[in-house]
Amino acid sequence: MKIWNKQAISEAFDGLLKQAAEKVHNHLMNDSAMSNIGQYCKRPACWDAVKHLEIEIPEDFIGELVDENVVGQEIRSAKSGQKIENDIQVETHILDIGEANWRKLRDFGKSRNMISPKEDGILAYLFKNRFVSAAQGRVLLSLFEKMQGEGFELSK
């Protein structure tokens, strides 16, 4: 996550990559048994040799590594935060449309037999309680889009 946020790697990681690249380069230039390095790189023997190169991992880089349980928790937390944000946006949009427009939409849809009992029940709940859950809100927003497709327009 740190690399993503900074859009850069740390000095420790940079040093590790340079060290690894230098060791691989030296192996390819000095230790390969073939004159065609490109062909040698395709062979399993090359990959096996590179796997066994000794590359020292600096302590400062080790300190940057994150336990995968911590990463999993951060991902779950981010998803949860995004869900909460999405739910708030749905509920805000429902309120922004306003009760008068929801009543107008209900009349519009009923006159065309386009409102299901479930949708009608959620609208009745909205009128009685002035709010709905995020899941109910998503149903209403879907209904709203459907009605707009049929020519429904918001009042100013």
C-alpha cells in the first residue's frame, strides 16, 4: 500500500533491487556457458542458477515488510469503509430527491402499473419514516432510473 500511495519505492527496496539486478547481470555476463545470453536466459539452468544467487536482504528492507494478516485486515477495513461510504451516498441521494418527488414518482409509476408491491412498500415506509435503509434505497434508486426511462421528470 505504501508503494501505491507514494508512487515510489523506498531507498531500502531500491537498494535491494539494484543489488539483485547487479548479481543477475554479473552471472549472465561472466558465468553463462553460452555466447548467446538471450538463449541462455530461456533455459531452466539459467533460472536455477539465478534462484541460488546469494542476495543479502538489508535489515531496513525487512523492517518495511508487512505481515499478511495486517494486510488482510487493512483490505477488509477499506472494503468496509467503502461500503459505508456507498450506503451514505445512496441515502443522501434518496433525501436529495425529496418526498414530493417520490410521491410524484409513485403516482407516475402506479398510473402505468410499473411499481411492484415491494417498491410500493418501500415508498410507503419512506413516507412514514422519512428514511430507508441503504438496501431499500438501492431499490428506490433503481425504480427512479426505470421511471426516468419512461419519461418521469423531477419537480424543481
